[in-house]
Amino acid sequence: MRKITLSFLLIFLAFSCGVKTTQSMLTGGDYDGAINRSVESLRTNKDAKGKQDYVYLLEEAFAKAKERDLRDIEMMVKESNPANLERIFNTYLNLEERQEKIRPLLPLRLIKQGKNATFAFDNYTDRIIESKTALSKYLYDNASALLKSKVKTDYRKAYDDLAYLEKINAGYKNVKKLMEEAQFKGTDFVNVSSQNQTNLVIPKQLQDDLLDISTYGLNDKWTVYHNPKQKNISYDYSLIVNFREIVISPEQIKEKEFIKEKQIKDGVKTLLDSRGNPVKDSLGRPVKVDNFKNIRINIFEFRQFKSCQIMAKIDYVNAKNNQLLQTFPVTSEFVFESMYATYKGDKNACEESYLPNFNKRAVAFPNNEQMIYDTGEDLKVKLKNIIVQNKFKS
């Protein structure tokens, strides 16, 4: 019984809070918030007595929202400001959407009055079409004017206006063609190249991989990177990878000798007392104990080592006036290491994890070109990070 009473109390409190929240929205001017909460509550058991508060709230919120929107439209129309056209269009859409949200719930009964709640629906089709037509013309004319500018930000604004126009009025005039024009004019084109200022040959494969910006996924809506340059493109910026110094160490083999010792079990033996006599148990039998012996190994360890370091700088250049905008120094390093070992003695004296080294042999050192290429893999990562963190901005 207590559980049933508690459950009923919780349901009552939740309902009461819901009504109060909706009432607060209504008195606070959030008419659509009150409508949404009321509609959601009335989707089930709409004719229940407990739902009557929501019917009254919905009726009042709808009337006030409609009155406010129509008053706003009247004021904006009188102002005759083209900048209001989008808001007028969207307000008519909201008026229509609000009606369609309520329509499936009708009729909604007001039990005490013995009548249905009143919702004054209107047909906004003509006004939606008229406002969309006016807005479409305004967006098209405004974007066309912006495309005659010489400022990239104007082209981007034109693109956004045209994209919105295509969304609300698909197929309007030659909008798609103008969008392509705005996209091209508003894009920053960046040419990526490299310069070798070292006394070593940079592998062609490394240069190709490093400058293959398409693999970096860096192109965005308004920035496109090219390597090599493309015809009929006027580049806004240049990104130059300057190889300044490449240092490759000599091939080295470092040798180290060390000894390992261990005590291991080697069968059993008879336990002797201090006088050298066998110790016997209670039955007169000799006591046996583990026998241990010491083993030893001499390890000869060989470590092959070769390193390469590339020092470079990334220059951001304004391609229109050849002015240096920013410089980012970057250093990358690659280390080749290989280890193998030989031994004399008992290898069981060595840790088990070390044993595989005895099966290894010396390997061929990578040549200088390979070392430079492997170092370039790290350089590619650092170059991408620099570009991601330092976008070109018009």
C-alpha cells in the first residue's frame, strides 16, 4: 500500500512541476516552449481530466504566439527594409509549423466549459510563397553584387547567401553556377614546394611524399593546397619547405662484454652434518636435499647505430607580393639501431628475455638515402601539424 501511495505521489509531483514549468514559460513570453511542452504532454490521454491544464495553456500560448508573430511581420513590412525579408519568411514558416504541430491533437475538449478549445488556424501558403519570392530575389541580387567585388570575404558571403537560396528555393535561376564562381573566387590557393639548401641529395620519393598534400586531408571549404602548380590558378600563398641541413652520423658498432652468473639446481645430495656424516631421519634413512651449482656466461654484445637529423624551416609567403608572413623551424631525427650478441659459457645463466639476441646477426646498415627518407616520415607529421595549427587567413 505504501509503495502504491508513494508512486502516485511521485506522479502527481512530476505532473504538477510540469504544469508549473509550462505556466512559467507562458508568462515569461516563451510561447513556443509552452506549446512544445503542452503538445508533448497531450500526445497521450489527451482527454484525461489531469491533462486539462495543458489544454488551457496550449490554447493561450498559441493565441499569444500568433498575435506576436503577426504584429512583428506587420512592423517589418512597414519598415520596408530588405534585411527583414529572411525574418518575415521564417516567421511565416513558424506560424505554419506551429499549426501543423497542434493539428493532429484536435479536437481538444475543455471539460468544464463543455466545448472544444479554440485555435484560429490560417492558410499561410500564399504569404509564404510571396515572402520566399521576395527573399530569393534579394539574396540573388545581393550575391550578384558581391561577386563583382574584389574582396574574398565578399565572395564567401555571396556563397553563403546563394547556398541558403538554393536550400529554400532549389533551382532558382543560375544559382548553382554562381555558387561555383563564388567558391572559386573565395578560395585561398596555396602552392606547396621545397628548396634544398643542403649539400646532400634529397630523395625524389621523399620530396614527392612530403609535398603530396592530398594525403594530409588539409583542404577545407576555403583553402586548397596544390603541388605542383596548376594552370589558370592565381595563387594567394606559398608554403615552402626549406631543407637547411642534413646530418648523418657514421656507421658505428659498439661492443660490450659482461658476465652473468646464476645458481641453479643440479639434482639432489645427502645432507651432511658439521662432521661430514650423513644426517638421517627418524626411520634411519639419509636425508636428501637439493644440490645447487654455479653457472657463468661471458656475453659479447654488439650494437649497430646510425642516425640522421634534418633541420628545415617552413615559410609562409604571400604569393601576391612575395612577402614572408611566418617561419616555423622544424627538426626531425631518425635513429637506426640493431643489437645482437654472442657468448661463451652456459647461456642458462642469462635472463630468458635476453636469449633471442644470441640468434641475431649483424644486419646491413641503411644507406644515406634511406636514412634521409626515414627521417622525412617524421618531418611529414610535423609539417602537417604546423599547417593544421597555423591556417592561412585572408
